[in-house]
Amino acid sequence: MKNHDLVYLTEDASHDAVIELINEEAFGPGRFTRAAARIREQGPHDRSLSFICADDGETIASVRMTPVIAGDVKGHLLGPLAVRPSHKSKGIGRELVRIAIEAARRKGSEAVILVGDPPYYMPLGFEKVAWKALDFPGPVDPARVLVVPMAEGVHERLKGVIAWRECQWKEPASEAETETEALKIAS
């Protein structure tokens, strides 16, 4: 049996193509018709809260976080979460979810929301959202809408439309720009 050398890293633009391939393997072409995908189409995900897992240098799993406003809760939509078939049932997905939730908590997110399988996600700290409390831009099974509340009164405030929200972050255009900014700070 192969000894896996798993590393969890913050996603960057160099991961985009392989993440798309992993999501295609996991969800097929129907992934674009889901209500959560409609939200993700409204604006970019937050790379600082999105992570990959690599095994011996090969990207084998990813999770993305998209900033949303849900009712009046400023949170993040978790997903897609996908693991290559060769690495399923090893706890990789659960670890990516744990890492993403903790990163969102540190960044001040009020909640992490997803549409997913309760038996998988509830042991990871997710709770059911009130029946039909959130209006998604497409059909959603209300029994699969889950949340990790990270602020007071989240459940009471999760009522109304869920949509992408703009965040005040800036991704560096290039590695050279990052180095230039670091030099300015050091001066």
C-alpha cells in the first residue's frame, strides 16, 4: 500500500485547471445547473479561504468558499468540495472542510453555508437551516441547506435571499507585484 504524503495548501490561480478537472470528475456537466452554481456565477470565490490537497505534488482535492449575503448574514458558501476517486474515503474532504471553516472564522465570517448531505456535514459542525428560510436562485432541497453559525443570532437572521457579495480583498496581479508590495512594507 502506498504511503500518502498529503499537503493542504491555499488555492492559487495555478490550481484552476486541475480543480475544474476534479469537479468535472466528481459532478459531471450537471454541476453548472445547481442553485449553488448560480450563486458562484455572480462573482469570484475567495481564494484566501479556498484550499487544495496535494499528494506527492499532485492536486487531488479542493474546496472553495464564495462570499455571500444570506438574509442579513455575511458569510461564505462552501463548495464545491471534491476529491479524486483514487483518494476518496481517506478523510481528505473532511479535513478540507475543517480547514476552510476555521479560515472563515479567523477572517470574521458570520457563517459557512452549503447545500449538501446532512449525514456527511452535520458531524463536521453543520446544522440545518430553517425550512425554506433562504431563497436560492434555483431549486434547492430545503433539507440539504446547512450552516455553521459563527456569530450571535445567525439562525434568526438567515431569512431571505442568498446571493454573492463583494468583499474588500485584493489578489495580487503577479508574484512580482507581491514582492514589490513586500519591499514597500519593509522600507
